[in-house]
Amino acid sequence: MTISGVMRTGEVCIRVMDLDAAREHYGERVGLIETLRDEDGTTYYKAWDEHDLYSLVIRPADHPGIEHVAFKAVDDATLTEVAAKLDALGFPTTELPAETMPRSGRRFRFTLATGHEAHLYAEKEQCGNGMPLRNPGTIPPPGTVRGMRVVRLDHCLLGGGDIDGNIPVFKDAFGWSLSEKLIDHETEMTLAMFWTGSNTPHDIAFVRQPDDNRFHHASFLLESVNDVYHAADLMGYYDIPVDVGPTRHGITRGATIYFFDPSGNRNEVFTDGYLHYPDTPTLVWDTSKLGQATFSQDNTPRQSFLEVLT
Ligand SMILES: [Fe+2]
């Protein structure tokens, strides 16, 4: 699709149990830039090449998981239009005033069929990427790119029961495309769906799980496969628990590592993948090739990857 309506997954808010450890993880090790901090400890981060003031929010809590995911519309008129479509499609929205999230405009809150709290917004203060808008050059000031050299928030993967129930949200209200899906090779039941509103292979994905409102991972874009290897070296250096990788997915063709934050929330660093266009057909994987669909270098599915969610 043309990137004109709902542009991307612009914000994910996750719960962390040990705030100091989480700040060290996301700020110093992953290398995100802290931009705001609330009195309750809630901390806001951006990756270096994002212009918006924050894309990752960590909130102190007594259990891990996702608090909300937020999608950014291109302008306020689109926000109104898409919220009306959600209402008409049976996803009632509640309007939240500006500053519900700091330095961000009014939002519409709704609940996905998988039980996740979702927001739709159009405005957030922009602080730039450290490079001038006129004659920007090619790199930000030395020292800006740190840790795992994350470029931007890429996507997240959420778990819940009725993943088909989210089709009206992403297809009909957002106008996004289903880039890929994973089905059971015997029953043809859809087990995972990958949605894109842009040129990337996915902006959000859902995996069928017995329980609703589960969080599988938030994924951060890196510039190159070389940076994936560099991130792996940092994980070794800091003794960060690694789930899988470095390897490559069959689905999306992305190079990847899965690892955990100190609260047990899964993170991913990701790069590559193909360019998606509106006329790109939906790719279907079935579970007879589950190993290749998930990890295409050794074609071996991982139990922890399939079963551990927060
Ligand atoms: Fe991912």
C-alpha cells in the first residue's frame, strides 16, 4: 500500500519489574536514547534514526508483558476516519485527550480481538535524529549510535486466541496487507499472521496462543547483518540471555537474534527481509516446514520460541 493512512507501529509500552536493570538493558546495552522520564519511573526511549520523541516506553510493574501497542496515522483527519471505521467494524474506540501519553496528541484506544490494548494517534513531538534537516550529512554526531546500533522500532509479535478476529482492524480499517501467514498443514488453521502497512515484511504479527493479551517480542531494526553479529557479541559480553540466534527467518527472510530483557520480555534485533508492495501476494507457510519458516539456517523450530511469552 501507499504509506498514507496508518503508517506504522509507532510505539510499544512494556512492563518491567526491575527498573534500574531495565534502564541499563534498553539504554546502555541495546543503546536506545532516553528522552523522557515520569515521576513513577516510566521511561521513554527512541532509536537514533527515529524523529519522534519516543517509540519504546517501559513502565514499572510487578509482572512483565505488554501494556499497549500504538499505531501512528499520517494526520489528524486520517485518525478520525480510521477511528470511525474501527467503531463501525465492532471495535469501539475511546478518545483519550492529548497528553495522555506525554508530548503526544489525542488518541483513540481500542481492544484487539486478541485482547491487547491498542492506540491510534497522529501527533507526537519530533526531536529529530541528531542530523540537520538541511545538508544533513550521512551520519549523526559521533556517540549518537551506541550499544546494539538500533536504527528504529521495527515491529512486535503478540499472542492471543482469536488472531483471525484482528483481520477487520488491519485489513479493513487500516488498509494493511497480510504479507505472510503460517497454517497448520493438516487442519489449515491459521497459526500466525504477519501484517504490513509499509514496504517492510511486517509491522505487526500475531501468533495463536491459548491465552489472550500475550507479548512475544518487540523488534528493533539494525542496519546490516554485520550489526546483527555485533549485537550478538555484545550479548555475549554482557551475558544477556539469548533465546535464538544469530540466524535467519524463513518468514520475512530477516536476519535475527532473540534475547530477553531482565524482566523476561523477549526482544529481537532484525535486519534484511524483502520489500513488500500492495501487489505482493501473501506468502503461506505450513507446519510441515515449521523449522524452515522459523529458523531457516538449521531448519529447526525452538520450543522456547514457540512457548515462552510474557
Ligand atoms: Fe520479529
